[in-house]
Amino acid sequence: MYGEVLIRKASLEDVWGIVDVYCSGVEKWYRLVGGRKVESSYEELSIVERWSHGGPWMSVESCAVHLNYVLVNDQYPLVAVVDDKIVGELELYIGYGDELLGRHGYIDVLEVHRSYRRRGIGRALVEKAVEIAGDNGCETVAVWPDPNAIGFYEKIGLDKIAYRVKYVKLDITKTKPLKPDQLDIRDFPENYGMLEKWFFISPRIETSYIAWLKSRWDYAIEQEILRSFEATMNNEVALIIEEIWGEKNEANLYLWIKDKNLLDQALELSMGIAKHLGFNSLRLLASREIYEKQIEKYKHQILQDYIVLYREIK
């Protein structure tokens, strides 16, 4: 019999417990040896190898850096505690300016310890997140759910569809490389004010402010092994091209444009720069509307269909 569930804001003292929650869901640990996946123990893995199993939450060192970013940017990492043990974590971001969601809370991650699932802990974390969002003046709370978790979120009130999203892989093998020094390149915005009124194209599973905020967080692990490029071009297009973990020939695209009529130009620029960087495909997550109007004409593959769910806060 378990004790009462306490939901509170996390602190850096909680890092060990948070890592334990995320690691509990990993069936087997692997490392690459000579290009082959070899089963290993957690203790044998480097920090980079642990990260590859699920991100910064997979080791104390990287989780502490991540949690510090969330806290110092006035966001809300929440932990569920039972009998003095951390058994779940949710990260809530407060965003604004979205054309549909307005000022909103965004549930970025939710994880419950494997041994404590189906006990109402996830629901308790979400309910606390909704309460905090309301206290912060939010009109809505949104989430990009794993397809297997859609039913869970619908049952607890996040049952409206904000966006239908296409996960697309653009084939750029025959794209002409474009050197950035041929363009009017400026630094990517370090202040969100410049992007606030721009159109956010990808990744549409997040909202504009939150995608920008998280893009400003630097992890030494990623800088050491992933190629990336970011810039503002002609004061009309802002983009980030970032290598995908474990996929040397593929990159993700983050994209903002000042005017919707610039999308074709922005995509051509993005594909050309990505090709120059050595990539053969470029992935983006765009709304179904944008996909059907302007992306479908390019050679591509649809990897997945997603939805972003939300609920209003009365």
C-alpha cells in the first residue's frame, strides 16, 4: 500500500530521483562498439551513451544541467513524491503569443516510474500543471502526446485538437548546396521579441516561444558530436538546422518566417544550407495546413501524423 501522492516543484536536490524515474523505463542499455549495438550495463556507459537512450534525464550530470535551465528560466519542473521517493516528473512551460492557444501552459514531458504506473500519479501531475498554468494567467494548457497516451490526456480533459501535424522528411539529395556566406546572415535572435509576431512553421508540436526558449540551452554533449547551424537571414527568416542523434545524414529544421509568403523561399534556403552542411534529408514538423499548401510539392516522405491537444482554463 502506497502513501499519499505529493506534487511539488522540483529542485536540484531531486536530480537523482528524477533520473531514476526516467531510467526505470529502459528495458536494456546499449553502447556502440565498432558500429554495432552491444548490450551493456548502465554503469559501463558514458554520459553521451546514456543520453542516447532518452535525453538529458538519463544521467545525473546532464539532468542537473537541464533542470537548472528549466528553473532559472522560471518554468515549472514538477515531481510526484510517495513515501519520500520521487516517482514521477512533469515539465510545464509557460508560453504566450500563440494564435490559437494565447497565453498557455505546455506540458513538455511527463514520466512516471515504471513501478508506480496506473496509480493516478500522471493524472495528479497534470492536474497540478493545469492549476499552475491558471495561476500564471494562462488561457489554455496544451500537450503533444505520444500516440499511445492520447486516450489518457483526453480522459483528463485535454480533449480538443489544437494542431494536426505532419512529420515530414524532405529529400535534399539533389538540392544545390548553398553557402551561408553568400547570404545576408545575422545572428539567431537571443531575444524572443523579434520572433513574437513571426509565423512559426516547425516544429509545430511545440509553440513558438517554447521552441525558441529551449533552443537557447546549450549542452556540451550536443555541441561535441552534432553539427548545427542557426541564423537570421534578410531579417525575414530565422532557422536552426541540427543533426539528428544517430543519423549523420539527417537534420531537424526549426523555422520562423516574418511573412507567410516567404515560406517557399525559406524552405529553399533551408534545404540548400542543409545540403552544404552535408545532410541528405531535412526533417520538419509542420501543421497539416502548411504541409498541404506548400510542403507537399517537394520530394518527401511522411514519417508520422501527430496531434497537439489542449484544454481551456476557465
